[in-house]
Amino acid sequence: MSAAASIRKRNSPLVSYDDDTLAMLNSVEFPSSSSSSTSTTPRRRNPQKSRNSVDSNATATESTIDSHVHTPTPVHRAKKKIFAAKIARLNEFLDMEESELCLRTADLRSFARSEGGLITDQIRAKIWPALANATAAGDMDGLEVESITESSCSDSDFETARSTMSSSEDCDTEDTGPTIDELKRHPEWNQVEMDVHRTLARFPPGTSEDERVSLQTDLIPLIVRVLSENCKFRYYQGFHDICLTLILVLGTESAFRVARILSHRTVFKRYLTKSLEESAMADLQYMFVLLFKHNKKLELYLREAELGTLFALSWPLTWFSHVLDDYQQVVMCFDVFLASDPLMPIYVAAAMLQEREVEIFNTEQDMPALHHLLSNVPADINMTTVLAVALDLFQQYPPSQLRHTYQREYDAECEASRYRHAPLPPANTMTRYSINKWITVGAVSAAAFYLIWSSQYLEAMR
């Protein structure tokens, strides 16, 4: 058993449901499998073993649910009913061929975005690659979709976007790739190696030293192999967090294929080819537009402090994997992001601020103080709630309107007000290899950083 597989087997998350959802869904019958799918024989050498592995994880989680109650209540019975129905449906997906999963993209995305996500890493190992394969390529500058080549796995809005990758670039093709010696000659091998060896805190509890060393040994060439595919790719600190989560859940080869897709078809292409100021920090401006529409009081409080977006820079760059201590919270985020629009991490960022509204208002309205508060995410933050709020924000304020109508409204508000966030720094002001230095070193350094480039910006405007 590989190190990644051994870790996956130990992870059995607790799935929680809010009372309103349970009351509403207690009488809901889950639909049967789509009649459009065809029955095929699985290729796995031992399908029953995989099924048993999931069943054991499900039993453990259900036992955890039972342990919290002495006498079954309607809410408890509803919780067990929803959980059992979800596990049964997910088990069906495990027995499907990849081609059949492709036809069930809408169902897969619905389960990934549902409360508790995909529940176990065994299920994720099957479904994440299918979700990644169904990801459509878009215009990396504006995050708008293109219409070039029909995608066989599309079903709505961003999901009907077209792929710009030719058949020769298909991420599912077999590719032996460069040798380890060739990879070591890549100009960013040393930087990747240093960052990977600093990832001790990112491994799930119970990971042995041998497992950790094995995974780190596999992770370095995986990352450099992705970088080597495009001469314009430039590594940034945090991309190793993305790849580490993938390798923990999927194993080395499947993780590479998914990482390759993400780097070619999603916002990660922008992060790997453009400056962080032009990509991630620019995207984070939408976080305040969402707050402006949803919670004007909170947005104004942050804008009056000229907070900026530096505190949240690692959130989209790492899909929150760098700031969340709980492994299950991290993989639930990945469930949602792999199943959603490329801007979903920005919606989660806005939801994160909404979740911490009381803390924010109890903090001095001062940029260094707020930066210090928000750059440290509490270990006990309720990510189930945060993700639910983010998905609700997405429904209320869809990306097409966020980028245009709502952005114009926000710009007009800022123009009419004497309060506005600090402007984005010039491209390439920040080094791609030292993101943590600005985020974690503290509020004083953040304030100094903003002071320096804001002064330069004002001087240039004279």
C-alpha cells in the first residue's frame, strides 16, 4: 500500500447537518441513477475491496453520529437517512467506468457541493479526476469562457465552456515524462524542494515519518513535471500546497494528471504565468464587491481601514489548504472548488469574512490590526457554514454580474466616497517565492509594504 493510500484509509470524516436542512430533507427521497447512463463492467481488479473500504468509512462515520445521541430523535433519524442515501449513491459512482462518470458530471458536482462533500478520500480518489476532466478551459485573463472545441463533459453555464486543448494535449494521454535527472535541471527544482520540505504541518495527523518522506519524495518531481510542460509556467509559493493535497488523496500519477489539468484549464494557469498582483490579488478585489452587495456595513468597515487584500493572498493560491489546520476542511474545500466556477474561492473568501463579522467589528478599525486578525484563520472555524454561505452568494451574485454590473456599482460607490481600499501594487512587486513572508510575518510588515508601494503609486499619479 502506498503512503498516500495508507493515509486515505485512516481518514473518516464526521459529517454534520444543520437542523433546518435535516427537517426539510427528512421526507426527501433521493433520485435513482440516471436512466441515460449505461451499465458497464468496472475495470478495477477488485471492485468489492473498494466498496468495502468505503463501507467501513461510512460505518465509522455513522457510528460517530450515533455516539452523539442517547435516544433517536426526528433530526437524528433524518441525519442517518440523508447520510445513508448519500453513501448509497456515492457507492454507485465507484462502480462506474470513467466514460460513464463523464456523463454524470452534473450529479458528481451536486454531491461534491452538498454538505459534507464527498465524505471519504476513497470516494474522492474516484470522483476528483472525473471532476477535473470535466473542467472547461476559459479565458485566463478575464475568467470568461471561450467557444472553440466541444467538451464532452459539459452541462450548464461555465460547465458548457469549451476546451482549448487539442487531442495531443489531452491530460489523460499516457506520458512517461522527463527523467528525474532532467527534472532536477529545471531552474525551479531547488525552490520547489525547499518549499516541499517545509510542509510538515500539512500532513494529516497520524502520518508516519516514513510516509511523509515518501510523499515528499514523490511530490517534488510531480510539481516540477507540471512546471516543465509550459516554458511560461513560473512556480509560486503555495502551488506545492495544491499538489500535496492532490497526492494525499489521489496518489502520485492521478495527482499529476489532475494537477496538469488544473494548470492548463483553470485560474492556476494565470497564477503560474502572470504576476500575483495581476492574477490572485486582482481576483480578490471581487471579495469586497460581494461584501458590498451582501453586507454593506462590513464592507465599509474594512474599506475605511484601507485593508486591501494581502491578508487573503494565500486563500485562492492554495485553495485554503495553507490556512486550514483540519485536513477534512481542506478536502471539503477541494470538493467544492473542483465542482464549481473558477471564482468560487473568492466567494469562499467573502463568506469567510462574513463568518468572522463579530470578530472584525470587535477589532480596532486599523489596517495592521485587521490584517493580523484575518491572516490567521481560527482552527475551529465552521467551514461547513462558510461553504454553504459561499454557495448561496454564488447563487445570489453570479460571476457574470459580479465582474460587470456589480463591479461598476462598487466602483461608483468608491469613487463617490472618500474611503477606498489601497490600490493594487505594480506587477511583480512581490516575489513569488516569499508569499508567506508578507502574510505571516505580521501586521507591521504588511503596513510597511502598503506604505511603500502606496507612496510610490501616489507619486506616480502626480
